[in-house]
Amino acid sequence: QVQLVESGGGLVQPGGSLRLSCVASGSILREFSMSWHRQAPGKQRELVASITIGGTTNYADSVRGRFTISRGSAKNTMFLQMNSLNPEDTAVYYCKAFTSVREYWGQGTQVTVSS
């Protein structure tokens, strides 16, 4: 069993930056591929970025060049660096750990981009 806890969300002005963290307990994140997802009010949850066990990354077109997903030096952490934020980035952000046969989700952290 893996428990995931996100942190780092908050209120930021357009053009600002935030760094989200995902900390796992119960297992080691390097055994899983990881991803960040977000869900805005009234919209479906969407993939933001992913990183494989080997470190290959993938980004949604809407965030490519602005967001960076990475694994921490500690074996149970993952990050999402978000720059040049705009109001369309407002959502609850979730981290996910997954293999081909199972997946685990965190509870989410709210990101609000507003002046």
C-alpha cells in the first residue's frame, strides 16, 4: 500500500511560480512511474506531466515549457515546478504512483492563480 500526500499549493498571481511536492509512505517511489494530474471545477481530471522509472518525462501541451516534473534525491518524493502560471492553471492538483497493475492517488492540493 502506498500513501501519497501533496503539498505546496496556494494562491499565486498570474506569472508567478509554485512548487508542488508529493511525498510517499509505505513504499519507495522509484519502483513506480509517477504523474501529476489536475481537475478544474466542472472539468474532467487531466494529465499534466508524467515521469517513468527511468526518468523519461512527458507533458501536456498546455504546460510544456512552463512546468517541470522531477523526482527528489530522497526516494519517496516527487515535485512539479510550475512557472508562468495563468488563471487557466487553477485546479486541484493530484499526484499518482502507478505500475501496470495498480495505481495510488493523493488527496490533492489546491492551486489558484488570480490577481
